Amino acid sequence: MKNISKTLIIGAHGKIGQILSKKLAEAGTNKPTAFIRKESQKEVFEKINVPTLVGDLEDSVSNLAKQFKGFDCIVFAAGSGGSTGAEKTLSIDLEGAVRTMEAAEEADVTRYIIVSASHSDDRAFWDKAEGMKPYYIAKHFADETLRNSNLDYTILRPVQLTDDDGTGKIQASLNTDLDEEKISRADVASVIAATINMPSTVHQTIELSSGNVEIQEALESISVSESVM
């Protein structure tokens, strides 16, 4: 995997996207660009010196591919949150995600990281998540599409998200056997930042929760356990 120096963040105006944009800009080793829906959202990113691209996830794959040209990595952190109705959820979390995967391939952007959701492969869990079944269905099939693509993907599946301050410590697992039920958006953003240039996380689906292990160490331990499976 080539070194990633230009990352396009889709869903950049969301909470995780804003934290990630700022984190990458401050680190200085990876130039982020925020993919936003409205001109009015530019001001947020101008304040942190992050350039923007205005686009629509419902645009054609070919038009999206033109916007993606020249980037090394796509981070898909967009989402309906499961509270906007089934139609919008499927439009953004499934169809929108799949369009960007296809556009990334067309634009020769090989690195692709998606923020999914824990339990997305557990159909029994979907039925227990009141009002959220369309959300998990969308995440599941978006993830499946990504696994079957030619992209150097990483699927990150956090448990319930909070707005707490990041601790820099997590639990990462290749299954859903996690000790905690929550994780801060700040820590998820830190995981994304760490993952971008970590070849050992390519073609992995990683469940995330808060924990007691430093992010880099936790991700590296996942890679070791994967290699011996």
C-alpha cells in the first residue's frame, strides 16, 4: 500500500468528520479535504484551514469519480444515524456508500475506510434494536459490497457513540465480544487517523469500544491475531 498523503473525508460536517478533519490538519502528515453537502458548511473548515469539496452522494458515480481524482484515500463517515426514516437511511448509509466505493474504483483511489456499526452482521440483533433495523441492514450490505470490491478497505464498527472526550485508549476486536457498550466519537476519529497508513488493517473488519489499550497498540494486536488465524 502506497503512503497516503491526501484524504477525502465524506461526511466531514458530522461530528466524527469534523474531529478527524481537525486532527489530520493539525498533524500535518496527511492533507485532509472535507466533502460537504452545502456551501454554508465551508465556514467550519475554513477556521481549521481544511479545503472543501461540495458534492452530493446522490450524484452519478462518474461525477463523484471526477471529484475523487487525485486523492489517496476515501473516509466514509457519513450516515443518517438511523433516525431519519428508512428511505433516507438506505439512500445515505447504503446507496450513498456504494456509489462512493464505485467512484473510488473508477478514480483509482484504492484506500477506503468506512465507519460502520457494531453488530452489523448479527441479524438477531437487528430485530432487538427498536426502530434501527433499516440502519443495520444498510450498514451490513454496504460492508458486504466493500468486502467484495477491489479496494484496500478497512471497516470500523464502533459500538454506541458518545460525545465524551477521547481517552486515546480502546478495545479492538475481530468479533463482537467487547467489554464496553460505548466509545467516544473523538476516539473513533483517532482510530481512523491511525488506520489510514496502517497496511496491516487493510481487508479487516474491526469492532471498536472504549477500553484500556492505546489505540496504536490495540490495532497492532488485532493485526497479530488476524495473521495467526
